[in-house]
Amino acid sequence: MHQRSRSPKLLGAAIAAVLGLGLGVPPAAAAGAAPAADPDPVPGLVAGTDTAAPQLVTGLAEPAAGGTPADAARAHLAAHRDRYRVDPAQLVETGTERAADGRRTVRFTQQYGGVPVFGAAYLVHLAGEGGGQRVESIGGKYFTGLTAPTVSSVPDEVLRRLALGAIEDPAGREGATAEDHGPVVLPGGTGRLARHFTVRGTDPAVWAATAREVFVDATTGRLALAYDVRAPYRAAAAAAPGGAVAAAAATAAVEPATGTAPDTLGRSVPVNVGRLFDGSYQLTDLTRPAVITTYDAAGREVLDFNGGLPADARPAASAGPDFPASTGTSGATDAHLNAAAVDDFYRTRLGRAGIDGDNGPITSVVNVTSFGEPLQNAYWDGQKMIYGGGTGTYHPFSAARDVAGHEMTHGVVKHTAQLVYLGQSGALDEAVADYFGNAVEVTSRGIPMTDPRAALLGEDLCRAGTPEACAVRRLDDGRTTVADYTGAPAGVDNGGVHLNSTIFSGALWDIRRALDPLTADRLVYRALAEYLTPLDDFVDARGAVLAAGRALGLDRAQLRTVAGAFDAHGIKAGWQRRIGVDSRSLLRELSTESIAPDAAAGRWVAATTEKGGRGSLGVYAGSVTGSAEPVRLSPDDGRSHGWPATDGTTAAWAAMGQGANGQWGMEVFARPLDGGPTRSVHSAANQYLGDVRISGADVAFLANDFGTGRTWPQLSRGGAPVTAVPLPDGHAAADLTLKDGLLAWTESWQVGERTVSAPTVYSIAEGRTLAQYPAPDTTRVSGTRLAGGRLLWVETPTDQSRGSSIRSGAPDGSAAVDVLPGSTTAPRRITALTATDRAVTFGYAGGRVSDTMKNTDLPKLWQLPLTGGTPERVSCNRGGQYAPVADRGTRVLWLDATAGRTDLVVRERAAGTC
């Protein structure tokens, strides 16, 4: 249920922004097809975004050639290429879904030059049989403007290292592996060739329930896309949890039997079990097509179960048919019964053959721990259920049937629409799971829709307190897009997948209240199984549900009821334009949020692509007043140019990609903001160059050597060749800052088993270190900045005994003082720091990311005087605010995710109290 995310400096606030897919009103209809004149709420045609292929065409009744459904679908697309703009040669069939009424949905994925296109799926819906087949509707995501190369120009080993580099936390990188899935084309504009990796680690603090999908641009080496997923199984063990191991357990249980077992509340309940050869019993239900098996982890670490079941794992067992009390206290009984209830719901009510649609085994693991404590979580890991055990506050997470239904529905989504777990498509994944989780519970327990508890999710988890206080979400919260959508960066809640889910699941729940519940369940399931595709957003999903309604035969009044529910929640084209902000926009829809902007003397620099994600990443410059259009500073040479810095007169930045010599590498450039020649400062083939800084004629940056892994500062003075700033052996640098002849950084080194970190000041003219401020052993230093003749930095206790503090010291090493003391009552986690000679601005994440997180838990910007004082909110924008850069006085620029995209915005002074 809870999804922990990390590293708010990753990528776009929503999948559409990351991939360059537009979010506004769909463009004019594609040639060869006309919008329906009928006022029916299901449109005849919805044009696609960033493609000539339509998103949805309904109301068809056209004969299709005989043969298999896939052959008929291909023939129809080929015969109407002017209408669909789809090349059947680029389509690969991935399966055909057959509905209970005989209709078939043929699902295709797109390949470009033999390389899969990420998230591209096109669906054709047919009715009739044999020679009487006819096409009724088509739709999905098919991208027509792709011209990206299909052969990588970056060495494989470099791509792997860069994928591991997407994990910013050194603890998370320790022991991490990058599983290579091969090339993929990321859509948006002309597309980008990327290499797809799944990155996993061994530190349970970072990786207990997640892995990270990382896509590295295969022509430049730039991180193109990254997001967390729920502990997917390793490829080598793919068959274990849901296949070989569970099947072996079922085979050992030679005959079905019945028994009793205590549930979480201690009540004895009947259970279907399996009787083994030796006369013992285990929680294996052999009475249904999908075998259900439940394991008791007995307190083992959750990481032991990620990637498959351990070789010594066994189902919960008993010497006789009456299972012991531990079966209830562990949550095994409830997991077993709830798995059966979910399977019954999908099988009998919706005609689905189990979670995977093919009667595959259903496996649950209960009573896992994290750091030796009960895991306060439940999730579908890709093939099986994982449940944390009980605590003094919570029952075992398997005790809540709506939680089981929610998480197992993620498995159904995986085997149907395969919604990408990021941004709006990820929120749709959560929304469908919200809906069916509650639908399973109210249906199986006979709870009427009018019961106030029917809309609550997880209300039975708490041992004490009211259901309303315990529930992690409620589907009747009345949230709308315009009033409540919370834009978040990809590193925070995967772009808002939990934050925004009830906007859509609330609309679905309203539909269930207004229509017959069985009709509503079939409607939502048909939309999921036959109309939704991986990259769909809220408006796409609205169209999918309405199209599913037409296919089900809903009458006009029912369709209008469905459309009205979406209207009431603000789910209609163009909703993003109605979200209010109190900041002024300087650059809209940046194609990346992973690269911070910079500003000085009323000028700014930022990295983005052309509108719609077209072309290569470039460095653009503009005025804070917005008096002129932004101009591109970097050459359009096929490389990715980014990581910019400016002193208000000149910009410096780094580029990565294939250079003039035909080899991959990185290069640092500088160029005047008002035009002039672009100067190469430094190039390297085996180093990662970052943290570029400029002040007058001085350019500095950090170089990380791929071979040694060491990071140290590099400096060019007045156009002279770069020289390394010497560091002692075993020392590394981070958080570089440059101003008025001073260079500073956070230096770190090992002393025995402890890590020492210290803000460090270096005089460029004297060529020596002026001061260091070593932090306590239990403190992590970050965000080193020079401003107002002072050195500032952030100290965060590693034991979380108090919040982050902001400290300041003189460049000569004078005693440090607190600008903002660390608090034990309001523990801030400071995520970013910037400053001028008047004010300090910092980013503050207010709480942990979870299903119950609020807008106030997202990174927000605060400001206080350089000498200290009471912080004030910089902006009341409700979305994520990150990568702040101070210009002068109290003026600050930042990247803002409020509108569901990444915008560069500015405020002249703090807003105060919000």
C-alpha cells in the first residue's frame, strides 16, 4: 500500500512531461476521419497527442478479413492507413483478450526499427466470428514521428555505470546491480534511443520494497527516465513465486482438504487446505483453477522474498487440519481467505481466469520484517503478495480485505493495461486498484454502497480508533483535478501516484453509486482489460471508460451519468490550464526536472528540449523579466547539453554524447549570454563531468573517474587549461560552489568505519585550502554554498534525532553559527539550499512519502534572512517545488510541478504564510 520514493532530483513530474507528451486539448482530428456529430458523450474520434494516429475511434461497424483476430485487425489497419496512420509492420501482437460476450481485443505493441517503443500499445476491438468479424473501435498510443537512431553510440559498460549513477544515495548504490533489458525507444517528438535497466540494491533502508527502472539515453548517456517499481522479481527467478515453487507446494499437497484456522481476531474459520503425504496440512487451496498458497515468513527480512521465494520457504503448515493460533497472529489465515475472495470476485463477477487471466497460481507471503521490525506495508511485487505483520497499532496488513483486493488488482493491471507506474498513468493504476479493492470488500461482505464505510480503504487495519481515522484513503473525498491535483516530481511518490489517485477512483466510485454496482464493475473492468494502454492519462482513461460503456451496451442516460461523474471531478480536456499559481512562469514544460537551472543578475539558464520533446537537450538563456524569448546557447550537435551555470554575463555547462572524434565522452563549454563563440573548457572520455560553476573568468566543475570512482574539483582560470584541485588520497568532493575567487565543496573521507564530511573553502588565488568545518560523525553534510561573504551548508543527523540545520561560517574558518537550528519538534528534511547576500532559501520535505501523504509533505521552498530568523513560505503553489536558485535580494527561481508538468518559475519575495 505504501510506496517509498527517493531522490527528488530525478525526472518529470508526470510521464507525459518526461516523455514530451502534451497534456492539453487534443489537436484536430487526423485526416481521413471526422468527429461524430452525434451528441453522445462517447466521441467518434479523439486525436492523439504528439502523433498523427488517433487516440480513440469508436462507433465503427466495418467488416474485417477472416482468419485470426490478429490477422483481421492487421488487415483492417492496413486497409485504412489514411485514417489511422499506423504501419502494421511496426506492430507486434502481445495477446487477444476475449470478453464474456464474445468480443475480442487484439493488443499490439509498437516497434521502431526492431526496437520496442516504450509504452506504445494499439488496440483493435472486434465482434463476430470468422468471416462475420467486424471492427467496432480502435485506439491507444502509436507514435508516427519517430526518427531516432536504433543503434547505440555509447559503450555498454558506460551505459551500465550511468544507470547505477541514477542512484544518488551512496548507501543505495552500495552493492547495487543493473539488469540490462536492452534498447528501447522513448516516445515524444522524434523519440530517443535508450537502454533500459532495472537497478536493485541490498540496503533494506532503500530497497526493501522497490527497485528502480532506469532508462539511459543510448546516444548521449544522459539519464532519460527513472522511476520506482514495487520489488519486481529477478528475471532468473521469474517462474519461482507464481510458478515452479507454488506449483511444487501444490503438488506436495496431494489432496484437497478442509480445516479450521483462527483469523487475526482469533475467530475460528473454515479454510480450504492441502493434505500432504505425511498426513500434515498446509495453506494450499486446491479447490479452484488458480491454486492459492500462503507462506508464513516467520519474521524473515522482506529482501529474502524479493526476486522469488527462498529455497527453504514452505507454506504455513499444521500437524492436523485445525491450524494453530500463530496462523492467525501472523496474518496467514486472512491472507488465504482474502486471496480466495479476490479470485472469486474476478472469476464469478467479471469472468476473469485468475489474477494473470490464465489461472496462474496465487501466492501470498505474510509476516515479513524490515530491519527486524514488522513491515508496515502490503504490496504486489510482480508475481505475489507481500504482507507485513502486526504491531501494537496495526493488525497484520493481510487483515483488510480491501487492501488485499487493492494490491492484487495491481497484478491484474500488470496483466492487462500495464499502466506505467509514474505520473497520471501510475495514479490510474492506483485508482483502479482503489476501486476494485473496495468493490471486492463491499461485494463479498454484503456492505451496501450507502454505508459510509464502503468508500474507506484500509479502515480495518487499526487495532484502535475509528475506521475513518484508520483509513489510508477514502473514495468519497470529493477531490477534483483543478482544486486538488498535486504535481510532484518523479522522485516523490513516482510523480503523485498516491497523491492523485482518488481524483479518478472517486469518479469511478461515484459511477458505482449511480449505476447498478455489477454494471459499474463490468464497465471499469472492460475499460482496464480492453481500452487502457500503458501511457494513458486521466482524460484518456475517461474516454476509455466511456468507450467500454458503449461496448457494454449502456444506454444514453447511463453514458451521460458516467460522463457527469468525470465532469464532477474535473476530468476533462484542458483541466491543467485552470490550476492557479502565485508564481510567474519563465519557461513552460521543461523536458527534464533532473537538471537544475541557475540565475544571476537578472538572467537565467536552464536545460530543455524544443517544444514536445523534439531535438536534443540544450541550454537556453533568458531574462527574469521575460522581456525577450529564451535563446538556445548550446550547439545543436546531437549531444545532450545541460547542467548549466551562469554569473549573469557568461554561461557554462556540460555536454555528453558522441564528439567530433566519434567517441562518447563529456565536455564543458562556456559562452557569453548575449552571444559570441562557444569555448570548449575541457573534454574527457572516461569521466563524468558535473556541478559546473562559473564566476567571471573562472570555470570549475567536478570530475568523477569511471575507473577509480574518485571525484575531485577541476578548475580553469581565465581560459587556461584545466587543472585538478588537489585532495588527499581517499578524499572526495561534492556540492561544488564558486564565487569571487573562492571555491568550496563538501569533502568526505573514511576514518575507520565512519565517514567524515566537512564543508571546505579553497582560495583560487592562493591555491590553498582556507578552512574546513568537519561535522559530527553522526551528521551528513550537503548543499554547500557561497553567498554574502559566507559559507553555508546543511547538516542532517543520520539518526533522525532532529531535523536538518543550516549553518554558516566565514571563509577563514571562523566559528560556525546556526542560521536555522535543527528542530526536534518539527524535524525538517532540507532537500536543497541556495542563497544571496540577503536571504537563504531552502527546500523542505515535510513528511515521508506514503499512501496518506499530503500536499504539505511535498518539497516546498522556505526563505529566511542570511543572518537567521523565522522561515517564510516562498510560494503557496500546491505542487512540488525543487531545484531553487537565488538571483539577488529575495528573488528566487525554481522548477515547479504544480500544473502536472515542469515549469521554470520565479517570485520576487516570499509569500509568507500559506
